[in-house]
Amino acid sequence: MATNQQQVLISPAELAYLHASLSLSPEPIRPDGRSSTQFRPLVAETDILPGTNGSARICFADGSEAIVGVKVEVEKTKPKAGAMINPEEGKEEKGDTGVEGGGGFDDDKKNYSNDWVELAVDIPGHRDDDPGTAFLGNMILEALLEDGELVKRLRINSRFHWKMYLDVLLISQPLSYPLPLLSLTTHLALLSTRLPCLISEGDEDPMFDDDWAASTNLYPPRGEKSKLSTSRPPITLLVMSVGHSILFDPTYEELAVADAVLAVSVSEEPTKPVPQDTIATPKQAKDRALRLLSIRSIDPPSRITPPGVPNGLNPATNGEVAGLQPKHAEARTAEVPATEGVWKAPRGGVSRSVLSAMVFKALEKGGVADEVLDGLQGVEMASEILE
Amino acid sequence: MLAPAKPINCPLASCLAWSACPTKKFTNCSDSELSLFRLPPSAPVTTPSTDTINRFDLYLRATSVLDSVFSHSPARNVAMPLDTSTYSMALLRVDGRRWNELRRLHAQIRTQSASDGSSYLEMGHTKVLCVVTGPTEKLASQRMASSSSSSLLDVNISIAGFSSVDRKRPSRTDKRVSEMAFTVQQSLNKAVHAAIFPNSTISISLTVLSQDGSLLASLFNAATLALVDAGIPMSDYVTACTSGSTSSYAAADDAADPLLDLNRQEEQELPFLTVATLGGSDRVCALVCESRVQVSRLEGMLAVGVDGCKQVRTLLDRVIRERGAKMIEEGAIARGDVVGAGDEMDTEED
């Protein structure tokens, strides 16, 4: 977790207290009084920058703030070569049959490329080639590409496509791990993205309508007639476990005592496109099918050896000091029974049942992902009303 | 192969370059080669020789195709050169302002709750966010790096890739950006009472969301507002604006008027300078001019710029006072704590 502060400025006694209250069952007690699946309250707005194709801003209640701007350019598609379609994409294509029916794409000309989307993350005080920043950006991009829906929407014809640039800016200092914030902001920015209306036909050189009012949404709003499927951009959630309790959207203090942290990317199962003559009713949470796109495990600060620990006591070095006999034999023993009120960094792995419960809780019907997608849909609808 | 290696701006030259490689066809040249043929619409049409006439047609086709391809961007202006000669007719600028008028200046402070100070500033369509963190203890690494210059402020500018018309990949090593950061840091350092904070650092991070001229001036103004919001004692506001001249260097036009607060279109065409002053005084603390300008016009430009800075100070001061009044209304601070009841608002108490 390189984008977070490496050193945790919380005393061992506080850590022990946090750990004890977070691992309470059945319902853990979080420092800010939230329930285990509750997100921090947030303020969101879309279409904030008229110079972009789509933009969004989200502020969490703790003050962390992010802005995402989307720009697109027309680019010539590279002529189809044998190695053009990468294996995952080919597999993905076979997997979903929902879009095939009325997607309007010729089956033999599917030369989508993951290069069509570029994502840059900017975090204050961090270089853009910092490994933590790059990892963060790739996690968001991975979900977008794995979903496959975004790249399909960027195709113009067999010779041209839209090249999309996503610029993700974190405005505040990274207080907690900013992944959920950046992912939700990206989701909203993509929902507000508009592309100029195409007036040329077939494989002609693309011509566009000058009228910006005639532009079309990249992700058409629910209930609108469209030949595209009604899927939404994916979101990435941060889930952590302490003992047997599973917490969503952890704060900085909570991450300091985490056993395991997972980034779970979720998207909706794409449905059949809405026929041109009927208008579908907006989808409700109950008939939304979620699918898992990716899981990444992230090293929490609790797994990083704090500074000032001698090698003789460090489990990472197995208690060995170069050229000396280990003085502290207890560092070599795998597990020391925990003492009440004394903080002990987690050692060893996390049981498989906990990991599967973490993913299940994110994906279950009426679970966190459902709730978040509903909330974001609310932002989208509110901005439409304002227009 | 004699294909041109760099953009050529003369249509005839590019035609000749094409005629030198007769095997090459328009249909299988790549994008980068096509872009060589993008010319400003005002480029003089020369009569091509009979040998090159077909390729000249191709060039025309290429430009028209590309113009349609590239004109999709929502905020794209038509790439017409600014016709400054119209100014003398009605004494109105391209956006309808008179010579001494500022663009709309909108500012907010305390936009972000997690930081010590924050601000958002719009000067026309230039939009800048500023976040101040500190004063904090200098880290060991910072102490080592800045042992020679004991600077209190640490200015960091990031220009968003989507801020200009064409998307630009932000680069860390952009010399222009680091120079702007240095200018802001040096000028603000003089206004801040640095002696109060030994061994500390205040980090100012500026994010440019949209660019339409007067960028450096907006950075100055946003940073000043955020520093005031953070409660850093300063001797006065540091305010900045740009000023230019209505005719270019080459035109020996004696009747050139100075202009205040240039937008991007004007900046590209006319000589301009950025001036920052300390408070309502005439004390200039930064003056940046990167274009060729005749010395006789400099005095007028500077006078207009300094006057613009005074106007900006009044506007920024109003923003701060309105926010302060609102905080008293909300009960965030006690009524008795009002600082600087008179005209001068020297310091802000935390």
C-alpha cells in the first residue's frame, strides 16, 4: 500500500482497542459508528467541466475529494492482424451472448483493443510513476477492460474508433486508501460522458453533428431507447477483514488493524438491448444480476513491519540477525497466543472461508454493490432532472 | 525515401516533398503523415505545378477529412487566427470586453474539509483548485533537499490532462510548470511571515482544471486565497493579473492600447505579461514576460496590470469577508474575534 502513509501514527494500545472493537461479533463497532456494510456519506456531482466529454466529482465526508475528466479523440483503428484480439477478450466475447443479438456490430470485424482506453491517476505528493499510483490506476482500468462493455462502445466503424483518456485526480491528501473513491468517481464520469452524434454511415470517414445538444450518452440512461445494452460501468469496492468481521469502505484507522484487504470489482450482467419500439422501465435493484470481474489483494499497513523493530524480533527475517545466533527464540515460533489489550500484528494467511465470505457479501442480492449502484444511479437521475 | 521528417508549414513545400516520393499513395499513409498536411485555413494558396496537381488535390482532401475528424471536441474553438484589426473599429475585444475590463472572477474558499486551507478560483474559463497542508514539520528528506534554501513553502502544480482543448499527457518534467511553481513559491515566500515557522513546511498543491489564459495569475490568486483560509500570517494579499498590448511586436503601431486580463486566444496572438503585486500597493513582487514587446509599450502595460491587481484584490477580499461573515452567522467563530475591522486585513487568526 505505497500510496498510503507507510508509518501508522497510532499507538499500540489504540491499535489493540480498535482491533478488539472491530472483531466483535455479531456486529463490529466501528470508530465512526457505521455498520459493517455502510459507506461513508458522500457528495457527488457530474458534468462539472464543460471542456470535457464527461466529468464527475465526489467528496467523502472525511474530506477526501476526487475529480475525473474524460476526453475522447477519433483515432484510426490499426488494421486487423492475427494477434489483434487478445485471448481474454476473445474468451469474453464467447461468454456473453446478451449483446450479440442487437449490438449492431459485424461479427467478423470485432477488432477491439484494450489500447483504446488510457487512464492516468494523479495523487498529490506522489510521482505518477510511483508503483502504488500505477497499481491503483491499473486496478481501476483492469475492471473497465475486463467488463468489455466500455471498449465495445468506443467503436465507430471498422476503420475508426474513439480513443478515451480518463484522468483521475485526487485533490485531497490520500487519507485512506483512495481506491473506492476513485473508482466511484470514474463510474460517474463515464455515466455522464457524451459522444458527438455520428452522421456518416458504415465505414465512411466519420462525420459528426456539430450540435453538442445532439450528442449521445456513452452509457444511455435507463428507460431510453437504445441499441446498446443497458449495462453500467463497473465499480471497485474495498473490503477488509478483522478476525471474522467483514467491513466495507475502511478508513485509515481501520486499515491499520486489517487482517486482509481485497479490492473486488463488480459489474452488472449485461442484459439484452431494449428493442427500438418499447421503452423499458428503469431497472430495480431486485432484477439486477451482478458479476465478479476481478479480485486483488492489497497489503494493509498492518502487514508492514513498523520502523525500529530489530531483525532479531522481526518475523519477516525469521528472527535471524546476520552472522549471529538468534537471541529471541520466540520470534521464530509461528504463533504466540494473543494477550488481551496488547496489539499484535497479524501473521500468517487468512482462512479461505473468510475470503469467500468477503466476496459473497459484496456480490449478494441487496448487498453493498447493489446499494452503491443504486446510490450512483440516483446521482445520475438527479443530474438529468437538473438538465 | 524523402518523406518529410517534421511538419512543414508551406503547402508548396509539402507538395514538393510528396512529389519526391511518387510511389506513396494517400490511402496507405499513416496518421502522423496525414497530420503534416494540416495547415491553417489562412495559408496562401499557391498554384501547384502540373506534376504535383493530383497530390495537391489529395492534400486538400486530407485537410477537409481531418478537419471533420478533429472538430468533434465539445469546447473546440474554430482555429481561426484572431483578427486584432477589428479592435480599432469598435474598441471591443474578441469576447466583447473593453480594454480595461477583467473577466468574471469567481472564487470560493474552504472548498475541502480535509485540508488546512483550500480555495477554488475561476478567472473567465481558467479554473484552479488549491489545497494547502501545513504548517507541518519538515521531513528529514525535505530538510536535506532544501538545506541551502530554507524555504517555507512547497508549491506543487499539476495540470490536468483534460484542461486544454486537446488532451495532453501531464509530464513531471515540464520545465514551464516547474518555472511557474518556482515563481509562485518565491513571490509568496516574501509575503508570508516565514520567521514564525522555523523548521516547518507548508505545502501548496494547485490543480488546473481548465485553461483559458492568465494561468500564472490564477495560480497566484488561488494560492493566496488558500493561504488566507489556512490562517497563515501574511503581510497582505498577493494578487496577480495579466496585461497585453493590442498589436504585435512587429506592427509598428503607435496607437496600441494596453489590454487587461487576456484570454487564451489573445495570449496566443499578442504580447503580454503577468504581474503580481502585494496588496493594494504598487509593490510588484513578480513580473513575468515571455513575449517580445516594445519597450515604449511596457510602461502602459505595467500600469494597467498593476491597476488590475488592485481590482483583483478587492474581489478576493470580498470573498474572504463574505466567508468570514458567514462563519460568524453560523457560529463557527465568536463575534468578538473579528480581525481587521478597517480597510486593512493584515493577518488572519486561526
